[in-house]
Amino acid sequence: LWVAGGNDNNNISNIVYSNDGKSWRHVLNFPFGTGLCRSITLNNGKWIAGGDDSGNLANIWLSSNGMDWEKGKGKSFGTNKGSCQTVVCTKK
């Protein structure tokens, strides 16, 4: 599965996925509202996306299949406005 996030020239943001890298579909429950998905990575079968929501609050979202997303628990970046710019996973 291929997963990508970003925004178009109208600043409409989304996460898209593809089984073949050619035909892409939008996720139905875009996790960042009108905010931006800024980074996505895969680690041990879990997709992790970072960005900011419609209130410009930094968020981390998780998915087991790249199509259905749930918000990470806790306040990883506090309550101030900002954005998660990079997500990196390493195996130990």
C-alpha cells in the first residue's frame, strides 16, 4: 500500500492511498480537518501521520491500514499552536 499526504493548489489537504502507485483514493475520514498533513511514515505495520488540525494545533494520527485514522493519545506537542513537521521511525 502507498500512502501520501499534502495539499493541492487550493490549499485543500488530504491523505491519499493506492494499491498500485498509479490509482489514488482519498481517505474518507481525513484526520486533520482543514489543517495539513505534513509527514507520514510506516513502522511495524502502523502508519503514523503528523501535521496540524484546523485550529493549527500539532497532531499525530495513527492507522493500521492507511485508510482509517485515529488521533494519537495525549498532548504530544502541548496546547500551543504549531505543527508536526517530521515523523521518523527506526527499528531497534
